[in-house]
Amino acid sequence: MLRSLNEIMRFQLQGIDTKIGLCKDFLFDDKLWVIRYIVPDTKKWLCGERKILISTISLQEPQWEQYKFPVDLTQQKIKNSPPLEEHQQISHQYETTLFQFYGYAYYWMNEGLWRTSPSPKPLVDTRLSKDNTQIKSEDWHLHSTNDVKKFEVYAKDQKIGHIEDFILNDDNWTISYIAIDTRNWAPGGRKVLISHKCIEAVNWTDCSITVNVNAEKIMENPPFDLERFIDPEYENELRKYY
């Protein structure tokens, strides 16, 4: 099912023994457009300028009606995790250390979204970590969704607006669509959705993205409608359109 990232921001992360904190950010992989980590607000129980990363591998079945993400970790386990300063870059080496600490199998051992699995859940199986021998040396492309919101969006022929939201597939945590606010470009503009597969380039310096679709095509797509996310036919319409 599709979910708005803006809608699940501020969900409570609930550990085995106590609350961890509210979701304040999400980190996504810009190669596959999938959410790898949730960043909780831990100020109430964790001192210092330290960032905590909760892998989606740690999540149990979300409690959507209660606005809660159960996490299969204790507060003490999280507190003892490898330290990461608030503004420190997340290197591939740090990810390796983090996964070794939790005993997870590495998601980067295969070209698939989550290794050979369609979802992150199987990677919590510690038996899978035994063949983690091919560790890649390069850093991965992890970015904050908070930072990318408001990036300007350019169609093939002109600027059309800015990123307003990310639309997730809650089965595998992929960013299926990007919601674009067009009101500063088109009179009476509305929010429109575009598949992440249409993104041609991301310019991190200029804070913009370019899509390989012209403006008219984007404005003619099915209207952005949160209430229709529960309807499978709505996504079929979007998928067929692009």
C-alpha cells in the first residue's frame, strides 16, 4: 500500500521495553530510491549531539492506526550502538560496523533491493551474516528526505515546482513516487505525483532534480489523492500512466 512520508513523520518508534522517540527524518538510498533508516528524536533519553539510526530491518509490523512503529530492539541496545555524531557523514564503513553490531545481514551483498529479498525483514536473520565476505569499499549514497524536500523540479522543457512529499510502498520501503507542488508555477496549481523512475538527474549542489517527462505530461497525470492510497486501482492508474 502507498503511504505519504509526511503522514508517517512523527510516528512513535516503540522499542521492546520503552519508547525510542518520534520519527524526525528518513535516510534513503538515491541509487535504488529506498528508505534504509529512520532517524528518531532521542533527546528525552539520550544525551549529547548524537544521531541514532534505526534500520527498517529492525521494524516489526507497523501499527498504522496507532501511529506507531514497533522496533525489535531495547533502548539499552540502541544506546550501545556505534556512535555517530549529529552531522557526521554516514560512510560505508560505519554501516558495516552498525550491521555487525546488530548481527544483520548486509543489504548490499546483491544488486537487489534488499539483497535477494523483496523486503528488509529477512535480513534480521543472523545466520545470513555468515557469508558477509564481499564488503564493498565505496560509500553509499544516503540522503535525508528532510534535506531533499523543497528541491526544485525541472521537466524536460521547464521548471514545474518543488518536492513536497515522498510516497512509499509500505511493503518494501521504496519511494515509489515523488509529490510535486506546482502552485508557484501553474496558476491554481495542484500536487502531482511522478514515478522516481522518471528522475533523470539529481543536482545536489543546486538542490534540484530533472525528470525525463515534459510539463504537460506531468500535469495531465491522475490527481494526487491521499484518500485513494488504500485503493490498489489508484496505483495501477499511476503505474500505467508512466
